[in-house]
Amino acid sequence: MPASGSGDCARYVGTFQGTALETLPGKGEDNMRDIRAYWKQSGGRMRLESYQFARGGYRIVDSLMCRRATDDKLECMDEQR
């Protein structure tokens, strides 16, 4: 993904993989938006990865395995279990 700052040349800031991408309200360094990537997996499961811009590129800050509940909400695994 290329990005450009105030008058700077475009630069490479990272690659996102996923079935779908979503921008999040939070921002990392250089006022760059946080990103979430989604993957559909077998058995009604879904993987979510959140990225934040730091030290010149996007880095994974969270990864969750989820499944779709009967009310269509996502239920994600608790890492504490």
C-alpha cells in the first residue's frame, strides 16, 4: 500500500491480505488510520487481524479467531481461556 505525506514522495507502508479490509477510527504514527483485515474460513469461522502504523509501516497488533452466532454477531475466542 503506498502512502504520501505532506509534499513527500509516495512510499511503501505495507501489504494487507484478507477477504475484506476496513478502516478503523484509531490512528497510529504519522496520523495513519488503523486497518482491520477479514478472512472467511471453513466451518463458519472468520479470522480478524488489526494493523496499526508504527516505525514507518503497518504492523499486526491483534489477531482473533471468530465464528458467526445465530443472531449474526461475531463471537471471538478469548485468549484468557
